[in-house]
Amino acid sequence: MEPQGGAQAANDGAMRDCRPLKNATSRKCNLADLRPRWYFRAFACTGERLLGADGRMPYNLTVNGKSYAVDVDGDIPLLWVLRDTIGLTGTKFGCGIAMCGACTVHVDGLPVRSCILPVAEAAEKPVTTIEAIGETPEGKKIQAAWLDIDVVQCGYCQSGQIMSATALLAANSQPTDADIDAVMAGNICRCGTYPRIRAAIKQAARG
Ligand code: FES
Ligand code: FES
């Protein structure tokens, strides 16, 4: 499948970081070679080391109404900072290339794929994650409907589903089936909970 949009950008970044491979003739390429540099940086550092290390605070993040000064490289995806640096692990890693929606959070009120959004682009903007989405009117309705209809199966995709569904309801208080399908198509559920997701969004829309 050909990556699109943000996924293409993510892959471009990976290839740029792997440029030395183009001149390599004597060694085989392996999967580790194709990972972008931030992958190693993110896993090489503990959250404790990254947060406020050596007194530098290059990025100020506002997540769920709280301020965080984080000392990280600006090209590390927001997802790693949320999970590994700040410790908000409700947002999940799925594909890492903007194809599954598991990592969806809101930045400036809009749903974004945090696995490809450089943290520098989220600085100074309000970020909302699954941990606080229930504090918004739409998020509260969505979560209540999710529980009522018992949407969740394994649960792995569900924080991303709820973030996308909440953004939909905030933009469109009475979404049609077509609206729901169009917006939620980017969130993959391997357990196939799509019918219950659609029913829960409609129930939330009814209030
Ligand atoms: S982990 Fe971000 S879209 Fe899949
Ligand atoms: S509930 Fe299992 S992947 Fe969606």
C-alpha cells in the first residue's frame, strides 16, 4: 500500500536519515537501518533523563491543561513524549506511520496522529489526550455511550477511536452514517468493533 500524506512525510524522514545506505555496497540493509534516528533516541533515553535534563527546557507543552517543560529533540514524535517522557500511556502506538489511528490525540482541538507529529509542532498549543477527553462535553457523551453499548473488545485501538469520535461530534453534532464512516475510516480496529462504534457515536449525538 502506498503511504499518503503524513505517512509519506514520515517515510521521507526515515529515508533522509538513512542516506548513507545509498552508498553502502558491502553490507546488507536490515530493518534497524531503516528506522528514523528519533526511534533510537526515544528508546535510548528514559523519561526521567529527558524531562528537564541538565536544566534545558526547549519545548513547553500544555497537555490536558497542565504545563510540561520537556528537553527533547524537536523531531521526536509527540507520541513518544506523551508516553515516555510525560508518562501518559493511554495513547497507543500502532503502526507508527499514520495509518491506523491508535495514536490519535487532539492538538488545538483537532485530531492528529501523534506518531508522526514532531513535538516541536505541538509546543505552545493545547494538547488533549484520552486521559482528559472525558472532561469535554462531547468526550463525556462519547465515553458514556461507549460504556453503555459496550463497544470495546481488546481495547487497544479504542483510545484513538474515542479521540476521533469526539472530534467528529464536536464538529458535527448530528453526524450521518456517511459522516461517521468518512471520519472514522482512518481508525483501524482489528477486533471489528465498527458497528458498535457507529452505534455509540449515534447514541452520543442523541445526547
Ligand atoms: S500509531 Fe499513529 S496512526 Fe498508527
Ligand atoms: S477493540 Fe481490539 S483492536 Fe479495536
